[in-house]
Amino acid sequence: MTMTTTNDLIATAPVRRRFGGGDLAGLAAILLVAVIGYFLFPNNLALLTRITAAALLVLSLDLVTGYCGVATLGHAALFGAGAYAAGIASAHYGINDPLAMLAFGVVAGAAAGLVCGVVILRAHGLPQLVLSIALIHLFHEFANKASSWTGGSDGLSGIAPTALLGLYEFDLWGRTAYVFGVVLLAIVFVVLRLIVRSPFGMLCRGIKEDPVRIRSMGASPKMALTKMYVISGAVAGVGGALNAISTQVVGLDSLSFTMSAESLVMLVLGGTGSLFGALTGTVVFMFFEDVVSAANPFHWLTMVGALLIAVVLFAPKGIYGTAAAFVARRKEAR
């Protein structure tokens, strides 16, 4: 009996280390912020759902850029692949169950991640960045030309998701879409925390720091990074599918270079190499953008630019990263 108990403790110890009390507190914070947002902005749940979808995209970008050190400005290709896959499944094949549409988005995002990973990982540094820009433009142009499937510049309409689990309709107020998005974000957050703290996640961090040493240890950096790209694509596909289900339309903007650049800005704003930083940057950027664009429609980009310059100059680790470093220093001082 004692031997069995000891073995069980040994078996469960790595999982407990990978997802501990701090992670549970982070998950609770996500849910708390979601509940507060629901009651503070009951008439603007569409914005909150859009922030949730964008957060999934930024989380996926953090996997390859923050944890693996891969430079990319084309990550919206994975998000758009998921959005179009979910939309096409509904508009052209009558697959309107939200969970089935979500599955199509995940598979398409993972497939796009595999394609992008194979291409982008053949280069390093600036050439890698150029390849990612080329890919997002190719994806965008393909979606524009395949107008019989994607709707081209007019967008893909006719998306009509049925009630979630047969019980909850996607109403005009966006309540179901918002709750659905928050649940997806919470699930993805838990899964990603386990991944980044797993031996595979540690391997990817090691590749970012010193790929030569990892290769000398017998591991394949390119294979590991490709796997992470596929995981990243699946996460971005979740965000794209959520966006298609909630808005019931998919446009070319979901495959735009602008979305890729903004997602990178959100990541840097919050702090790279941290899932909490990715979430913080997304919420701060999108709320700030919404507020200042409504207050000053003509000069809001100037305000956004000033915010980004201030953060980069005075908080180079990002908002969350700088705050976490400050708290750590205070603890050491005590």
C-alpha cells in the first residue's frame, strides 16, 4: 500500500510542478476578469469576444516567438485559416454545429502552422521575417482569388451556427459567443501552461537560448520548432473559428498583414515569453485602441503610437514582464 502511494506521488509530481497554485490563481484571474467584463459591458460583448479571439492569436504567437525565438510577421495566416475553415464548413457544407466548426478551425490552423513552419524555419533572422511576410501575403491573395469559396473581397457570409450543445443560441447580444470564447480561452490557457512547462516546452526554450548546444545533445531543433508551430497553429485556429462563429462572417482582414503586426505589438506590449504577458498586452492594447479611437477618431493612432513608445522605453519587458520583475525584486529584498 505504501509502495503504491509513493509511486502515485512520484507520477503526479511533474504535473503538479507544471501547473501549481500560481497557475490556478492566474486561471481564476482570467475568469474573474471575464465575469467583471460581462457585467460592466453588457452592451459591448461583441468587443469582449473579439478581444478573446485576439488573445488566442497572441497566445499562439507567443509560443513561437516568445518561447522559441522565431521571428514572424505572418501569424495571422494561421488565424485566418481557422476562420475560413470554420466559415466554409458552415456556408458551403451545412456543418453548423459550433463544436464541429471549431474542430475544422483547429485542424486548418494546425495544417497552416505546419506549412508555415516548414517554410519559415528554413531561414534565420531577417530572412525568416521576410518569409513570414511573404506567406501572409500569399495566404491573403489565395483567399482573395478563391472567391467562389471565400467570398473574396466581399467576405464569406452565410455562416449560421446552431445552438451550442443544442441549448444555447447565438443571440444578437453575443452572450453565448462571449461565454463560449471565455471557456475556450480558459481551456487553451491550461493546456498551454502544461505544454510550456513540460520537457518539450523546456526544450523549445533551450533552442531559443542555444540551438547549437541542443543539437549537440542529440535533439533536433527544427523538428521541435515545427511541432510547436503546429501547436501554435491549432491555438490560432481556435481563435479564428471563434471569430467566425461569433461574427458569422469572415473577411480578408483575418488574413491581413495588419493583424499579424498588431498581434506582435500586443505581445511585446504585455511581455514575450509569458502567457500572462500575452493576455495582458491583448487586453490593454484593444481596450486602449477602442477608447482612444472613439474619443478622437482623427488622431487615435498617434495616441497608440505614444503608448507603445512609452512601454518600450520605460518597460522593455512589457507591462506584465516589468511588473513581475518588480515583484520578484521586492521579494528578494525582503
